[in-house]
Amino acid sequence: MREPRIENVLGPLGAAVMRAVWQLGEGSVRQVGELLEETGRRRLAYTTTMTMLTRLHDRGLLERRRSGRQFLYRAVRDEAALMEHLSVRAVEELLARYGSAGVRQFAERVAELDPELRARLIELARTGGR
């Protein structure tokens, strides 16, 4: 079973913006945009970077505070904690949306897994991932 990647959840641009914020610790739209460019992404319009930061803030992944005329953004969680948080939300959404049908489909997929992987999943469920 592969480890989840932030790109799979937030897309390549959202993941790059989050990584820039993690690297900065806290940064403005301009600082994030400059870091994205330095790390090999093409130059993004200021408004594109601002829109991405605002969307990530609206999703509860970033917090922001006003500093003069600008906002400074900071990640609410580190990458591992964010992936854990997003996976919990995905499972909750699956259950809310599909109920027992979603659980049945998940159980069928688990039954099709390699026995060793299935055993690892059962152990994770028993121990709560510890």
C-alpha cells in the first residue's frame, strides 16, 4: 500500500503552495510566490498565489494574520498531521455520503487485497495506527 501524497489531495499547485508555506514557516503572498519560483515552478501571477492561499485558508489548512496591509499565512499542521486530518475527513465524508453502501464497497476492496496487506490493515484498525 502506498503512502498518500499531498499532491493527490490538493493537486500539484496546492501541494507546492503548502510546501512553500511549510518551508517559510510564515509568509506573505509575495514570499510564497518567490519561493515557488525559486524551487522550479514557473512564475505565478500574484493573484494566482493569493487565490491558492485564500482557498487553503478557507479549507482550514492555513491560518492567516494581518501584518500592515498584507496577510501572513502559516500552516495549521505539518504535512504528516495534515494527511492524517484529511484522511479522517475523507472517511467521514464517505460515511456521510454513502453510509453502509460505502462501507460495504470498502470491505469488498479490503477482501481483494493481498493477505499480508489485509493483515496489516486489521492490525492498524486494532491499534488505532500506533
